[in-house]
Amino acid sequence: MKNETTYSEAIEELEAIVNEIENEDISVDVLSEKVKRASILIGICRNALHTTEEEVKKILEELNQVKNQ
């Protein structure tokens, strides 16, 4: 079974990465890895937002159809 990161988990980890970058003396190697991970997390967030937006649109369309019957 695939262990998928949730939107909330991704945001929490992104906040931690930003905090580390802003408040710590990080080597270039570590910084590179942090930025790569942040990029992955941003993708997870974008996908989650897109999926949620599509689901909400579908629900609203269904509600409008019921209302118009």
C-alpha cells in the first residue's frame, strides 16, 4: 500500500523546511535536498488543491441539478 502524504502533512513539512532555511546555517548540500523535498511537497499541495476544487465543482453542479428539478 502506498503511503501518501496528506495536504496537511505537506504544509507542515514545508513550514518546517522554511523555518530551517531561515533560521539555521545550512550547507549547500543540505539546502539542495531541502529545496528538492519542498518542490515535491508543493506538487502534493497543488494536486490536493486541484482535486478538492474539482470535487467541490462536481458537488455544486449536482446541487444545482437537484435545485432545478
